[in-house]
Amino acid sequence: MNAEPTRSATAQGAVAAAAVARGRRAQPNGWWGMALFLCAEATLFGTLIATYFYLDFNSRHWPPPGVRHPSVILPFIATGALLATTIPMWMAVRASRGGSRGAVLGLIATATVIQGCYLALQIILMEHDSRHFSPRGSAYGSIYYTLLGLHHAHVLLGLLIDVAVLWYVALRGLTNYWLISVRAAALYWYVVAGIAVFVVFTQTSPTL
């Protein structure tokens, strides 16, 4: 008896929230909060990458003797796949502004699966690397695992954000709050995927 009115109210709420989003002249506070957080994280990665090359330029051998040069093919393929997930995230933002909950859920779910596969592959590659050198064995090992491990942690955080957005949009619809959350999640992945490009070029620089 109450299912249809509830569904109708949700639809009206999504349409209203989408209309508000389209009419905004400035970014909402939630978007700015994510942007400020990402600025801090980008600075952190910039510091780590600068540290990597500082150690490189001041070392006679980089990587140190006994450590193989990093492989290129799989890390680049994985990074390309992660970068590609910004497309469905961008499309999800556009769908959210149209009030299309189903499209938002499908697009974010697609991105989440690819992002999860990226993380799984990177963990396998890191585990393989750990058989040949450890974080404690050299400065190279320390900065290598710190840089990659921190980025993988950010990917994991992004997956948790995706799951939260999927869960609540499925339950509550595209309210104004969750419409902003979709945009914030997309912004997060734009930056994390962009950082991944710098990380993979740094990681594979001894081979390139």
C-alpha cells in the first residue's frame, strides 16, 4: 500500500536534488572538503616522489646491486585500467544530475569492480617484489614500498567510498546529500588515478 507513494517521493526528491545541482553557481561544501583533503594528499605524494629521486640521484646504484629493475608492462596496464575508471565515474556524475539512480549505481559499480581488480593485481605484484627485496634492506626498498603502499591504501579508501555511496544511493536515492557524495567520490578518483600515473612512472623509472 505504501510502496508506491514512497517510490514517488524518492523520485521527486531525486529530481529536485538534480535541479538544485544543475542550478548551482559554486561547488558545494562537501566537494570543497574533498578537494582540500586531496590537495594535502597530492602534496604528500609529491614529497615522496621527490624523496625517491633525491635518493636515486645520490646513489651510485639504483636499484642497489642484487635487486632487479622493476617490470614495466603489468604496472602500466594496471594503471591504464585505473585511469579508465574515471570515465564511468564522470558519467555517474552526469547521470546523477539527471536524477537517474539506476545509471549512477551501474556506472559506479562498474568502476568499483575495475578498481578492485587493480588493487588485487598491485598487491600480487608487491608480494612478488617482497620475495626479492624488503623495505628494510635498502633506501630503495624503503621508499619503493612506502610510495606504492601508500597509493594502494588510497585505492582501498576509494573502494570503501564507492561501496558507501552505492549502498546509500541504493537505499535512499539521489538526495541532495548523496548527489554531492557522488561528485566528491568522482573527484577523489580523478586525483587518485592521476597520482597513479606519477607513481608508476617513478616506480619504473630505473627501467625506462
